[in-house]
Amino acid sequence: MTAFGLAAVVGGMFAVGTFLLLRRDLVRVVWGVTVLSQAANVYLLTMGGIVLGMGETVPVLAHHGGEPPQTADPVVQALVLTAIVISFGMTAFALVLSLRVYEENGSLDLSKLEGDA
């Protein structure tokens, strides 16, 4: 995928996440936060990789000795993996809180919940 394609995917994910974040429904807001966090993860992965020419692959070990092969940065991949796990846990927690709000108020509309505070 080209750099323009990756930028379009990341931009689209940020746009969808922002759109969902601005909705009135609480569940859509939770999904908006989730999409925004995943967009940040995709952005980090695209910035942590390497760019090669067409048809070239990244070998794990090119040769025994000499210059080390070019590979993607493993620290970025570990960071994104940790962020995915944390994001999954926070999404589950936010959805359970949304269920509790619905049980207490009978609605998930945020405009109706504002006056109750």
C-alpha cells in the first residue's frame, strides 16, 4: 500500500471516530473513542515500519554477519499491542457503564442525561 493510501485509511478512521464521538447516543460515543484509539494505533504502526521498493520483502536474517537487515521497529509493535489490550479492556468497561446508565435512566441519549446532574 502506498503512503497516500495509508494516510487516507488513518484519516478516514480519525474522521469516523470523531463523527461517532459527537453523536448523542452513549454507545456510539464509546465506539467513537474505540475507533479513535485504533486509528492512533494504525498511525503508530505506519510510522514505525520501513519503506521498501516494489516487490522487495523484509528478511528476518539476510546474512550471518555483515550489515544487519532492515526490519520494522519492534518497540512500536510492542507499544501498539499493549495499547490494543488496554483499549479492549476500557471499551468493555465503558460498555458496562453504558448498560448501567440505561438501567438507571431508561435512556442512552446524552441530551436527556445532562439535566440529571
